[in-house]
Amino acid sequence: MANLGAGFTAVLDRLIPYFFILRRFFNQKGVIRLKQGDALIVVDVQKDFLPDGALAVAGGDKIIQVVNAYIERFMSSHLPIFATRDWHPRQHRSFAAQGGPWPVHCVADSKGAEFASGLLLPDTVIVVSKGDTAEAEGYSAFENPKLKRRLDNASIQRLFVCGIATDYCVLQTVQDALKLDYRVFLLQDALAAANVHPQDGVEAERLMADGGARLLTLDELA
Ligand code: VGL
Ligand code: ZN
């Protein structure tokens, strides 16, 4: 009996390294390798959505460094980078004076509508403005036909989406992208939510994931 126990222990000793190798293999986070047909969409990283802005989104400033890191990855892989911007007329329907839910924000050509100063957009960035007429709601970047046209021209199939606000423009853009059959990766470490209700951001992430978007963080990019 003592012998059998010793033999068993010896076998276990030999198996232990394999156990760790297998565990590493199965625990490994999915690694995504960027390839032709991929594009980055940076949603509304504009001054008015940063903590000092007219429509301040908590943590909007905190994502800029990681957004820059994503931009760098797409740049070095020679993949297209889109930056959307909220670009409203003075009397936009979403403003309180017009009965909308928001304070005046991102008025076209105003300081607050500028991209965040720390955001390192390349010269080759494709800017997509939205909500630029009094009637256009402007949550989804697909409201501007330029986006789909440019994605088609570049034969884009996978969209990597980050930015502000998770529960409005990111959500609506991602939902439209999923309807259009793009494979969508939601860059979870580069999102900031308006959270008008405290759970709106996490709820929006859940909605996007349920709709087929895959959640991704920078460390999962090969
Ligand atoms: C946004 C509220 C109003 C956004 C734009 O970019 O998510 N949110 N306008
Ligand atoms: Zn807006």
C-alpha cells in the first residue's frame, strides 16, 4: 500500500508540468492579430465630452492614452483609422432649448467640438461628422453615409470601436455595424460612459456583447 502510494506520487510529479502547460493553454485569453480588412473607429473623443467639457463624461480623459495605443497599433499595421465627431448646429434638436435631453455641446467649429488635445490622430485619419443638421440625431456614425462608403472602398470587414459615450454614440454605432454584418470588437479598456443612470454603461456593453460584439482589451491584440 505504501509502495502504491509512492508510485502514484511519482506519476503525479511527472504530470505536474504538463498540467501547468495545459492550464496555460486553456486559460490563455484570445489573441487577435490585426489584418487587412480591419479598421479602427474612435468615437467622439472631443473636448466637450471630457471632465471639463459642456457634456462632461466621467473618465473621458482617462481613455485617451489607451486610445492612442490602439491608434499606434493600427498605424503600424497600415490599417485605416476613423475618428467620428459630434458636430451640431447651434439649435440642435438634442439641446435642452429645443426640448432635447442635453446641454449645448459640440457645436460645429467651436472649441468644445475639437478633438481632445492629447488625442494623437494621424494625418491620414478619416473624420466622420454626425448630427450636423438640426434634425439629424447624430448618435450613430453610420448616419453619415461617408462612413459606409469609405469602409466599402477599403473592403473593411472587422471594426474595432472605442470612445465616448459607451451608452450613446458607441452603442448606436456598434448596433448599426452589427446590423450591417461587420464583425465588431468593442475595445473595453478605451470606453467612457455618460451613465445618466448609473448602470447605463455596463448595460450598453452587455447589449453590444449580446448583439455579437466581442469585448477586447489592448493586451489581447497580438
Ligand atoms: C453623445 C450625447 C449627446 C455621444 C453625443 O457622443 O455619445 N452623447 N451627443
Ligand atoms: Zn450630441
